[in-house]
Amino acid sequence: MKSSPNDPRQYHSFVLDNGLRVVVVENDQTTRAAASLVVNTGHFDDPDDAQGMAHFLEHMLFLGTKSFPDSGEYQQFITQHNGSNNAWTGTEHTCFYFDIDQQYLEPALHRFSRFFCEPELSRQYIESERNNVDAEFKLKLKEDLRRIYDVHKETVNPAHPFRKFSVGNLETLRDKPGFTLQQAVADFYHQHYHAQLMTLAVESPHPVAVSESWTKKYFTDIASNSKLKPVIAEPLYLPEHLALTLSITPHQLQHKLVISFALPGLDPFYENKPVSYLSYLLGHEGPGSILSYLKKRNWALSLTSGGGVNGSNFKDFNISIRLTEKGIKYQHEIIDVLFSYLQLMRSDGIRQLYFDEKRALSEFAFRYKELNKPLDNVNQLAINMQHYPPADYIYGDYKMQAFNPGLLNRFLDFFTPDNMRVQEIRPGLECDQVSRWYQTPYSTKALPKALLNRWENIASFDELTLPPANPYIVRDPQIYPGESMSQPDCIYETSGLKFWFKQDQSFRSPKGQIYISLESPMATKSARNIAMMRLFVELFSESVQEQNYQAELAGIHYQVYAHQGGITIHISGISEKQPLLLDNLLMAICDHSLATERFQLFKKQLIQGWRNHHLNKPVSQLFAYLNALLKPHSPHSTDLANNLQHAGLDEFKAFCASLFSTINVEAFAYGNWPADQALQLAKAIESHLSHALNDNAQVKPLVTNYSETTPVGFPVAMADSDHACVLYFALADKAFSTKALAIMASQVLAPDYFHQLRTEKQLGYLLGINYLTMNQYPGLACYVQSPHMPSVQLGDEIMEFLQKFSEKKAIAGWEKLKQGVLNQLDEKDSGPRVKGQRYWHSISNHDYHFNNRTLLRNEIARLSDQQVLTFIKTQLTSAARCKPLVLTSHSSVDDVNSDPPEQIVYREIEHFHQQYPYKY
């Protein structure tokens, strides 16, 4: 099995006597263990009269086995030992996975294996799990991804299993004449869950031989069945499903044009990756590209290429274009541009140069692949094992064997007008059909012959060109010898600028990261300024995109984002060419020239996005309000939209000039640079920004000093039929002892909260308890979204749960639970990206001793379960405590305006801020 030279883990693959394919991984750099099992069964295998069955079975397997019949035992065991677990059901595969502290791997594998050998599938839980599946279905009824997917399913070959309804609900999952749902799910399990269809990956610090012995001990008795799974013979599309336009009305405001081409399944071609090659050209964003052409005419905002549904016998190649309002009028002309570029590719686009570039980038990514978390690694492995031979379980995603012009031209031949589907997705379209499950309005219409002929015979446009050779690709990087530095040092400091540096000694990788925070008092002077700063970030990112796209392709990434005091520039990837990219970005950020049309376009897009917030899930909306209530420098999206609405171009230009007239800069470089090169990075920053550097420009993040002994409510009117409630317990100080108590409280409360409110009471599918900080001030957030219980009652249920929990005399498994959290804090950084992020987080929080994690760990290590129970009692449930901030959703304005008894109610964020002072 070929693995990355940068990967120190040991891999061993074998097949059990029953046909189960297994990979065990020894990783001596982790304290975690993880396992993932994938079965080659998904919703394509659902019975026609019980659609959603694969998904339903996935749920049922968690609810007890013959050896461990208690429905909550597995979840409790995993959580008690600092673990996590979940599963998903796809079209042709279902995946189950968990991670846990490594010393508990064997008993966890024992419990996990029983899912696939001896599940209870008890009638006791059939009805409750039907309701949970139905709640999951209803929770996502308004998600456009699902709604558009539903239309896709209705417009394919009726004989193809893609047509089936994947999730299931109360209508499809029920007893029927002649059989019960319990019998149907048992039959489905016995028919499809056998070892030959399964792949298992296990990773831990344990020796390979030990892990192998455990998998043999616990997984050998999975049933064996040598019968081959039937291949899908039906095509995804019949001729009548191609050369057509689908008009779809979305729930959220969006304007998209998606052009899809029908391709065969890709597994046989993984060694050559023809789709990856074609996407490299069609999705290019540099000069002469399709996107560049469209942007010059203000027809499009972005373009992505190569995505789309795929399966064992099909692949959709999507070119997805986010349109401007102007672009909506030119959809046929946009498709003209696409087919013109395809003509260019046919005449001169199949080049060794592009294949070599793509292969070089893929080989570099593989050679210097960062060590991912055990859970992420086993999940990827278990899926790859379903698609690749053993030698390529790891390498298969990266392998590009040889330039094959014949194969590339064969795939290019699929890109024709009569093999195309055009989706127009936007509000206001005339639709004459509604999809069955997600009630999505849509219509279909055959593309006129005249248009098909026009695109078939289109000429190349002179303005379109194939990309030049990429100057940023590094084929033989130099790795500098490490210098002795235990933590970052401030190697350069002047008025208004601090530059921190640490050379990578741990990973010996040719990569690096540069973070630059630009703080300005003008950025947070008012909500209007904050809105204009967000607009600046959007416009700036768009303005440098084309110029720097080749660097992005070559593995040098950049991101510009707003934070509470200003703007951060983050550059990552191959270190060698980063100084050039940094110079380009700093020059551009000081140039505020801007076309009026682009300003108006992006302003409108940003405002529309902010006004779309009311279409999010109710619980997500409540968390957005919570953030705005407690972080004054993070206004709510409605306030941002209202403030930006009346900002003109002249005001915006004046703001940009003032934004960068006085700034404080804190920067950090970590990675493959010697100290002298790092110092040059600091000097480059100073050179570009010296005119504005000022120590007094620092911005301190504010927090609302909420403290109230009377319950405080914040009701929000929502159109959504679901009800939601968030209780936030804000803690008064940011001492590490307080943070430690809050973290451990969330850990001990979460599993019982989930089991009692979701599994037993079935309040809803979306609920939890999270440790949540507001600018380093700790707090606990309890939330529920329910399709049937009113939001005020949800708040009562949360408080009743907390009250009962606080009466406990001890916490079961306390020492193991605490040790799990300590192990998590002790976990080594998995790669340079993670390590750089951790250091930057410390610098951003002014933790210049880089020991906050150690201080927090020490406080947690000292805690007893009695201290945590006392904390829950005094801080969350006692009458004298600071009362939580209670955010609730309501279906009407009348509901919102009726104040609950004995509660202070605020309906406006501004009024809340007027009542409470701010603190740092």
C-alpha cells in the first residue's frame, strides 16, 4: 500500500475469512483511536414500497444489540470516554464511525462490531425512530440543496435507483398489509449487511498486530455472502432527459445557472483522472478564461467546475455559475462562451503541459500530505477501500499515471449540446410542476433545435485563451534546516507593528503560513462602518482573484476576512513563492480604485445575502441574534443590510481611505523559512504600510456585560413552522478556573441531554449543549428546535432537565471523562496548518507566553465531580444565579408581543445594548 513519504503511520491491509476487507493503522503520534465501517448499501437499494429503508436501518443499528441491549449504552460508552460517533447514508454506501481515547478502543470495537452481527432491531424503538427520521426530513424541507436534489430525482430515468426518495418519512416507513416495518428492516439488514460488501479501517497508537487481532476477534462473525451485488444497468438519463432546461424556484434568494453534462462512472479511470484534467481548464479563473470573460461583462460573480452527482455508472459534470441580475438576461450567450471554450479545448487544449502541471500538483499534495486526525483518516480510508485496489487505498485519490490524449478526447466528446442539461435557479420563474417530497416548484422544457445547432457549430472567441504555463508551481522545494525555537518569537517590532515568527521544526514540510491582522478604529466606529468593511473585503477579494489565480492553483492559498477589529490576510501552502503573493496583496490593499458598477453589484449581493438570514433554520437564527446581543462589534445581518443600503460610492471610498490611514498590525509567520527570510517578510509589511502604522490603533473586542437576576427574554418572529429555543448562561469572568468548570459541565450534561430530550422525549432532531465563548468570556448554550412543541415550553423542558441533573450526588465515570478532556488538550498538533492556527489564536488573544492551553489543562486536572455539580447548581439552576438569556422563535408578531410573566423582554438589539454596559 503506497503511503505518503510525509506520513509516519504504519498501514496493514488484510481480508478476514468472511470476506471483510480491513486496514489497521498504527499511529504513535496520537492518543486517540478511531474506526470506520462502510457497507456498499445505500438508498439505491431501498425497496420501492419502503423508500428511506437504508437510512432507517442506519438509525436502528444504534439502538441496542444482543450483547448490549440498552439503547443508550453505546452512545454513553463512547461519550464517557471522550469520544464521538455518527453515521450517514448515501446513494450506494452507508458509513458508521467513532473515535475515542485509545485505551478504550477494544471495548469500543466490541460494541461497534455488534451493529453488524447481532442488532436488536427492537419493535420498542421502531415508532420513535420513525418519528426521528421524519423529524430529520422535515428539518431540511427548506434547504435548497435538498429541494433541487428532489427535482433532479424526478427528472431522470424512472428505472434508475437514483429516482428513489432517500431520507424516508412517516409515509414511506410504516407497517403495510402483509408485513410490519420491523420485519421489513430486519429483512433489509439480512439481505444487504454482509461482510463482502463491507470495508473497515481502524487507527490507534496500538501495534498493528494488536489491532489486527481485535478486528479478527470481533468482526469475523459478520455474516458472509459471496453473492455479487448486481451492477446498475439502467442509464441515469434517457434521451428525453437531456438537451433540456430545468427551471427551479429556490427557497433562498439566489441566481444560478448550472450546465451539466452526462458522463459515465469514473472508477475505471481513476489512474488518469480525465475529469480532473478537464475541470482544470474549464474552471480556470485567470485571464482568457470563461469566468474572466463573464466578469468583464458583469454577467457572473463566480464559476465552479467539475462537481455534480456521481455513482457506479454515472457522473454529472457541472459548470455552476453564480449570475448577476444582468447575467440572467444573457444565459444563452453565457452558454455560447462555454461551447466556444470547448472548441478551443478540442483544437489545442489536450496538452502534455497541463497534464504535467496537474500531476505535479497532485504529487506534491501527496508527498507533503499533512497528518489528519485518526477519525478523518479512517473515514477516508474506508470509503477509498470501496473504490480502489489495496495498493491504492491511500494513493488512489492522487494518482495520475500517464498522459492519455485519447481518453481525454473521449471524455471531451461528452461535452455536446445534446448531452447537456441546463438548470436555471432563481426566484420568479414560471413553473408548472411541484416535486413530491420537498414541494419545489419547477418546470422542464426541451432546448430548441436552433439553439442546439448554434452551440454545436459555434466558433472560438478571440478573447478566450488557454492558460499559460503556471510560474508558481514548485517541483523540487528546498526545506531549510530548523533553528532552535520552542515557541514563536517577536523578531521585529516598531510603532504599530509586531511580527512574530517560528520556523517549523516538527514536520519538515515545504509549507508555511502568514497571518496579518490589520486593526483600525474606523472599522468599528459604527455599524455602518462595519458593514462597509465587510463590503471592502468582498470587493478586495474579487479584485485580486484573477491576478493571483495561478498561485492559488499551485497550492499557495490566500484568504481575506473581516474580524471584530478590522481585517485579516492569511496566506498558506508552499512557502517558496509566498513572499511574491504577499507583495501583490499588500500593494492591492493600498489601492482603493474601484469601478462604480462593481461597487453597486457587490453592495447589492451583500445586502441580499444579509436579508436572506430569515430563511435559515430557526435555531441558527437565534444564535445569530445571541452573537449580536453579546458582541457589539458583530451586528446582526439585518442591521448590516440597513446600514449599507444608503452608503454611496463616494462615502465608501472615503471610508476605505480612512480605514487604512491609521492601523495597528500584528503578523505571524510559521513554516519553512529561515529567520533572515522571515525578517524580510516583516520588512515588506512595514514598507507597504509604514504611512499608517500606529500603536494607538488597536481595537479591543467588546462584550456586553450581561448580568441579570430576573429572567430575560428575546423573542423573534419567524415564518418557519418549527419552534426553537436557546438558553445562554453567560459567566461573569474569564478566569481559567471558570472556563474549566464550564467545559466540564458541558461534557457531563451533553449525553444525558441528548438522550432524554431527543431519544426519550423526542422534542426534536436538532438539539444540544455547547460550551460557547463570547470574546474569551465563557458560557453555556442549551438549544432545541422542535416541529411540535412551542418555544416557551422548550425553555421549560431545558430548565427541568438542568434542575433534575443538578440533584445528582455524583457523576458516573467522572475520572474517565475528565481524563478524556485532558487527553484532548494534550493531543499533538497533527500538521503545520493546525500548529500555525494554534499559535495565531494565541497571538490574536494576546497570549504571548503561549501557555493558555496549559493553564486551562491544569485547572481541569484539579476539578472534582462535586465542584462541577456545585457549578451546575449555583450557576445554572439556583434561584440566586444570573439568569440565562432566553431566545425564542415565534410564528407571529402577536406571539412576540405577548410578554411571558416574570420576564424582562427585549425586542430590539439596540435596547438591549442600552441597558447593559460593555466590557473587555
